[in-house]
Amino acid sequence: QVQLVESGGGLVQTGGSLSLSCVASSGRIDCDWHMAWFRQAPGKARVLVASMRWSGGVTYTRVYADSVRGRFTISRDFDDHSVYLRMNSLKPEDTAIYFCAAKKGPYSENPGSYEFWGQGTQVSVSS
């Protein structure tokens, strides 16, 4: 069983930056798993922010929501089974709980298809 733990959330002003980390505290994230960051704002559905889609071998494709492309960067560290999200030029509309997730098998952007989740970390951006 894989347990994911996020960290790095907080309060930042518009235009600021934050870096989120997600570590597998137990189990391991194999290289052929898809990793993703989702977010959920109050009263809204959980949506994909960014993902690293495994494409075979050691090839990955970074996928970004239109709303964050050019501002956010997702990365992975295979040695410590971690995934990261660097967030720049933050906006008030980025305020949400951010969740790390992992899945095996076919790639999907549907949160319902992800098997393993972290507990979430709050990101708040003040105007």
C-alpha cells in the first residue's frame, strides 16, 4: 500500500511562488506509474493541475491545465519516490487544497481513476 504525503502549502501574495512536495511515506512509486497534482477549491470539483504521464521506458510527458501552463512546473525524483510542483506567478484563483495522486495502468485525467492520494495541502493566494 502506497501512502503519499504532501507538504509545502501556505499563504502567499499574488505573484508569489510556492513549491509543493509529495513523498511516498510507505510503499514505492514505480517508474511506470502516472503521477499528478489535483486541486479542489471550496464548493468546486477536484480538477487536474499537472501530471507526469508515463509514455514507456523512461519517457514521460508533462501535462498541464490551461489555467496553469507557463506558471507551474511538475517534476519527479525517482530515487526518493517523490513528485514536485513549482508554482510561480500565483493568482487568487489558484487558492485551493492541492492533492498528490498516483495511478497504474492507462493514463487518465479523471481523479476518480487514481488509486493513491495524499491528504492534501492548502494553498492560499491573497490579492
